[in-house]
Amino acid sequence: MENRFLRAEHLDFSYNTGEGETPTPVLQDLSVHIRRGEFTAVLGHNGSGKSTLAKHFNAILLPRGGTVYVDGMDTREEDNLLNIRQTVGMVFQNPDNQIVATIVEEDVAFALENMGIDPPEIRRRVDEALREVGMYEYRMHAPHQLSGGQKQRVAIAGIVAMRPKCIVLDEPTAMLDPRGRREVLRTIRKLNQEHGITVVLITHYMDEAARADRVVVMNDGKVLLDDTPRGVFSHVEVLESVGLDVPQATKLSHLLRQSGITLPDDILDDEEFAAAWQKLMEVHG
């Protein structure tokens, strides 16, 4: 139980659509646990509830039914709110909505100043955070001069500087080009692997989810699948039935298996497909 860092227990949530109208249910009796130090990707089509779940882990939203615990703290208890926000940092889709200063290092320092941290410690944390995300050399730049991927890394640095145990990222690469996506994913993976930061990545990119330790698939406010990437993406037809795709290499191997060619059912990327195909060719001459 102690390793269940984020816990949603029988979580219900509905959005109010207007006075006198019936609330729209988004999450329904949802239970999911995120382990400490884990890199979990959450997949689902638009309206599946994945972003709503993300906001519960930072207490931006509070349960209408059920409970959410962050490192043992009940998000419904107001006295826990500050500690929860310092424990779980949120990174959103549009970095422009999180950048508030005109100089990169000032932006990263902004939350620390509001927390009342001593200036020498702020200086140290800002420099460390910018180095961690590969943006130290841009510390005196204006954020508006940066690329989308660079802006998102600055936004992540602002969270990292607060020393959270967990970072929840709500589709952080949705507005980025392929290069920016690679930069941000590399940064997230480094923070998880080298510093043990628990990562929850909300995404609709299958290749991003394939790099996680675990994938949770949501549909209609409930958990549809919860397994390793290999376990989840082996359910090609289940995913397609709810409007989701799978990595291209996984899809190709699935189609070939349907035509009678013997290939593994857990291929995730091009390199694995190429290796499996070469082995097949060697066996059959």
C-alpha cells in the first residue's frame, strides 16, 4: 500500500453544464494506483476523462464521489492543498500558459519566490533545474524567442525547481513539432530514470506511451486496460474498437499475423520489427 503514491479510489466526477441541467459524468467509479518512481502513460480519446483524472492528482479538481490520495494525503482536506501542490507538479499542453516572466531564469524562479525560499537557494535550484532540462545556456533569453519544445522544457524546469516527487504532464507535446516532442520526452525520461521522479504522462501519441513503464487506457471515464506497453498494445482490436491506434510496427506485425505469418504479438517499434523479420527470414531461408 505504501508504494501506491497516487491513489484514486472509486472516483466519480461530473462537470456542471449549466443551471438546471443534469451534470455531465466524466469519471465513473474509477480506481487506479500509480506507484512511486513509475513512469505511467495515460491514453484515451477526447472525452475519455484522462485530463480530468490528471487534474485530480494535483487537486485542481476534487472528487464528487470516491477519494484521491497523494502520498497518503486526501485531496479533499483543505489543509493538505499546499503540500499536495508541492508534491505533484503540473505541466500543461500550452507552455505559454505557464510562462509568466520575460527572462527564462526569472520564470523558473517565480514559484520559488512565492514559496519564500531564500535567494541563494533559489539561485542554486534555478541553475540546477535549467541544467536538468538542457536549457541553462538559454537562462538569459526571452521565452518568446524560444521554440515550442524549448518553452515546454522551461515550463518543466519551473516545476522541477520546486522539487516535486511527481510530475503530471497533460499532453505536453500536443502543440510541438517532432523535434520538440523528442526534446520533451527525453527530458521527462531523464527526470524519471536519474532522479526517481514519478511521472504521469497524459498523451494521445502511441510512440510516447510505448516508452513508459506502464500504460493505462481510459474509455468513457473508466479504465479499459492497465498493463505494460507490450501488454496493452497487444490488444490491437480492443484499442481500435474505442478509436485508438497502436504503434505502426505493432499494427504491421498484427496484420501480418492475421495473414498467417508468424511474428511476436508484442512488437513495439521499428527496430523490434526488423529484428523479428530478419529472424523469420533466417528460419525460412
